[in-house]
Amino acid sequence: MISSDLIRGYNDLFILQILSWGDSYGYEIGKQITQLSRGAYIIKETTLYTAFNRLAKAQWIESYPGQESNGRARTYYRLTAKGQDALQMKVQEWQVVQEVVKNILKGEL
């Protein structure tokens, strides 16, 4: 299991990436994060919805009402054009982080 403190900074990246594949709702996004991490990271519901609020405030995602097949109301989320740009920026940031960590662990100058 990965420490939530260690991975917290990547929640936005995870959510944006999942929404780039199509609109979804909170429970399903959380489930996908768990499945794609092969169970190594389980995002807390409060963390997920805090991220949704932050991303919506930045206009990277937007929410809309939808319904489940059984007629139950759900809030769905979709990526905006700004969100697509932010996703590309976050992917580039991740690539830099990987390089920094790799270089430090190597210990070479």
C-alpha cells in the first residue's frame, strides 16, 4: 500500500487522466484509481471530492447531473479544454519528477 502523503500530489493527474478517457462519476473514478494501481493506492472519498472541487474551481473539470441505470441520480464529471491542457502539463511535470528521483537515487553528478 502506498502512503497517501507520498502520492497526494498526483491525485489531480490521476483524475484528469481518467476523465480524458470519458466522463465518469466519483465512485467509478475512485474504483479505477484502485484498479489501475493494482490495489496499491486506495483514494479516500473525502480526498477525491476535495480534488473534484479544486479541479472544478480551476475550470479543469465540470460536473453535470446524470442518472445511473437504476434511475439513481449521480454527479458526473468531464474534462474541459483547460483540463486537457492541465493534463499535458501534469504529465510533463511527472516526467521531470521521475528524472529528478532517478538522478538522486543514482547519486551521480
